Amino acid sequence: MKPVPPPYSPDRLFAIERVVQWGEADPAGIVYTTQFLDYVIETVESFWREQIGCSWYHLHKRHNLGSPTVSSKLDFQKPLRAADPFTVELRIPRLSRSTITFHIVGRNAAGESCFTGELVSCIIDDQAVRSVTIPDWIRQPIEAYRTATAQEDMP
């Protein structure tokens, strides 16, 4: 996987280029249903590293914060098969006191939507295991990206 196009800026849609690996597909060569959630999480984690400047690992180890998933949803439009190249795009339709909603679209090489997803993460204090207000150093780059890449037709 590789983010597209580097270098990142908050006014450009964050996207990851991927190719379906053989082990991600069933014997018929179609991607396993559960694999799509991995694509979503992989994209969100890359967004954290590239746009916010902090990996989930360092969020825990350096800042004593966590970002667990509290909700996820997937919808499928077209199949992806082993060896298919595809792109996963990320937008942020909602940002609350402690949660971040990520909207994901997976597109095949023709640009057609193959799957859409939503992942809601909550920022928590690792020790207390309860939600906290998203710190400004996280909120500011997310809000800048969210504003710059907003779409009127987002769900």
C-alpha cells in the first residue's frame, strides 16, 4: 500500500493505493468480506500517521491516549478480485467532542465504487478507559482536512 499523492496537504483528499493480495481472496479469487474492514482500518491508521503526525502506537505510548473503534459499517457495490488494483479514499464528515467519523470509499481501477465504509473512533484516556475531549494537536489537523475536503453530498 502507498498513500497517494505524497506529500500530503490538508486540502487534498487522502487516499491509499492497494492491490488485492491472493491471501485476501477466497478460492474463487473474490476478496473476503472481513478483509474490507482491514482496508478501512489500514487507511485510517495511515491517515493518523500522515495527516496528524502520530501513529496509533505513539498515541498510546507517548500520549497515554487511545482511539478505539466504537462503530463500523460496510456496504458493497462491486466485487474486488485477487490482483485488482484499487484506491481507498478517506473523508471526515463528523468530528465531535471525543469522536471522529471516517467515511471510506474503495474504488477499482476504473474509478467505480466497490465498497463504502464508516468507522467511528473515540479518543480515550488509556488509564481511565473513558472518553476525553480530543486534544487540539489532534483536532486542528483533522478539522483543517475535514473542512478542505468536505462534500455537500456526504451522508
